[in-house]
Amino acid sequence: MNKRNRILVSVLLIIGLLATLAGCSNNGNGQDVETTPPAQSEPAPATPSSDEAEGSTELHKVYTLVDQALSGVYSPVLEDRSKVEKALPNGKKENIVIGFSQATQSNPWFVSVSDAMKAASEKYGYDIKIYVADFDAVKASNDIESMITLGCDIIIVDPIEIAASETDVRRAVDAGIPVIGIGVGFTDPDIPIVTTILSNSYENGWSCGSYSSSHFEKGPLNAAVIIGAWGSSTSESRINGMIGGLIYERAKMYGLNLSREDAILKGLDLMTDLRDKGNSGWDEIELKFVSSGQGSWNDEGGMTAAEDILTANPNLDLILSENDFMGIGASRVANQMNVDVKIACAADGSREGMEYVKNGDMLCVGYNNGTMCGTYVIELIHKIFGEGYDANNLPLISAFDPVCINKDNVDQYYDANEPFAKASTYEFKTIDERNAQK
């Protein structure tokens, strides 16, 4: 494989999740689901397309794309990262100091991440220093410089701007400090990050978009999007996934021979036109995206965006919301305006969001457990420093399995005493272990 193709295959995040995972976590046999979330591990590599399965060496076009709106789509075969210097320790070490650069604490999800990190650090006797950048990339870089000066044993970074964060990571590793990412994935295969721990943005979106399609028959479907902010990789990937899952299912409804890969490409085209031109559509499946709004990831922003969208489009059928905080705001406005519109959300599985699902005010929410994210990054640190675990060849992204929480499975994830969906268990897998799953 030449260098260009090697970089493309490593960088690109393309489809790698089993079809059952895209099916909103139903067990497929009509039986009741268990009362606790299933254990999670690294998703299996991609199932090849029909062309690849027949021996073709030519990659589908989707495999050659580098786009920030495809975060969470995995390569079928991952290239070895063991030769990337990551400043990992040579042996065990006690009483370590952890530095954490967090993007914000502006909503409960981010708070749950840092709270979980503090609890897990206390369990192991680690000292964690948390710096909050308030979405200021310059402040985040300055904070990481402070961690380097302090002599932290390891740094956790929650990227605000990928380019700036890549520079920060390299600076820390050059100083002999390993770095683990959370929340937003890096794409450069040579970035010296140990791994990045996150929920699967694209696939969570896909599963929820696919599920929402089942609530509509053939005929014109007018939809709109509420996104935290255009330009955010996580945000665009969630929305892009929702659109891809929606059109994939509608294409089957209309008898079109559309592969999953082609649906990803078509969804990306529709999302790009919606973002850049204000609307988009696909006549063959009678789908139109008539508007979008930016809701800043909170309920007030969702209310403002929904009011503008529904005032201009009172006959809207569907709102695809990036997260359930904005979806809740949209639902409140729809009720106030007496508009019967369905709402699907790609994240975050909040308690209130799940209550809206239980009550029928929203179709679904994606699984995105902040406690799980915060806990498992410290667990990985303990495996490295406390147990001598070899983390040198972990994948660039270690993502949790996608789940669409809907009326059929919400009781499996809902706990009135927890702010978000119940945490599951997770197992880290090296690149060799993941490739062996193929």
C-alpha cells in the first residue's frame, strides 16, 4: 500500500459497526431487553461492501473522503500505530498527577465527565488538576503549557480546535508526557495521542435517523435540523449520521438500490447543502430539509431555533436535533405553538430527554454517557501506570457502541436517580485485537 493510500485508510473514519448496532439496540427477536445496558467493547471492523467482498481492491469513494462530518466512521482495517512515539511510561508508577484540559462545563454532560474523573482518580489515589477553557483554544493551549511546567505524568485533552490541539499534544509528548483525548477525535494518523475516548458521533446519529424513518410512510417529508453549531466536527457528524440513516431507510421504502456507503455520501451532500445553502432535498424519496438553526447545545438555544423554524414552516414533519437538550427546547416550543412535529435527537441520553421519550414527546435520543467517558479515561490511565498495560498500539479512536434510546428500550437505560442513561462497561482493544475481529 503506498503512502497516500495508507494515510487515507488510517485517517478516514469509515463504516465499521455491525448492522445490528445501527438498529437502535433492539435484540432482533422480539424478546424483552435486559434491565441493565450491555457491556461494550471496540466495535468490529467494517463489513466489506459487495464489491470488496468479491475481491475488488478499489475502495468505495466514501473511503477516500476526509471530512469532519464523518467522525465515528471506522476503517475496516486499521494500520499499526506502535511506531508512533507517545511518551508512554516504561513501567508502573504510583501517586501520579493528571492534567485535564476541558473545553467547558456549560452543561450537565461536561460536569458529569469531570465529576467521574475526580471520583475515579480518588479511588486510585491520583491527583487530578482540571483546567476549563470555556471554548477558548488559546486558553486551552496555555493551560496545557501550565500542565507541562507542573510536570504532570499524563494529560487528558478535550479538543476545542483540532489543529491547535494537535500542536498541544505534540508539545506535551516532546516534553515526555503522554496524552489521551476525549470527546472529539483526531484524524492525523501520526498524531502521538495514546487514543481518544468518546461516543460514536456518526453512528449514534445514524441509528436515531434510521429509527425516525420508521415513523413515516411514503409521501412528502419536510424536515429541519437543530445543531449546536455548524463547524463543529462532533455536531456535524451527529447530524450527518442522522440524515444518512434517514435517507438509507427511506431509499429502501422507495425501492432504491442504495448501499449504506452510498447513503453516507448522499447524506453528506444533503447536510452540506443545508449548511451552505439553507435547504436541501432528494426528490426520489420525497424528502426536503427546509431549514436549520443553531441552538448552542442547550434548551434555550433549542427553543429559539425551533421558534424560528416552526414560525416559517408550521407544517413541518420532523426535527433532527443534535442533542436532547435542544430537542427538549424544540418540544416545548412545538407544544406552545400547537404544532404536531416529531423530534429525534442524536445525543445525549439525559434523564429529562429519556422522560420526553417515555412520554412520547420525542422519538428517541442517542446514548452519550459522560460518566462513562470520564471513568474509563482514568481506568485506562490506571491500566497503564498501575498495571503496566501496553497501550502503545491502541486505535486512534476508542468509541463506545452506538445506541438509539427509544420507547421500546428506554427502561433499560433510565434511572430516575441518574442524570444520564445508565453507564455500561467497556473493554479497550488494541489495533491487532480489532483487526482480528474482521
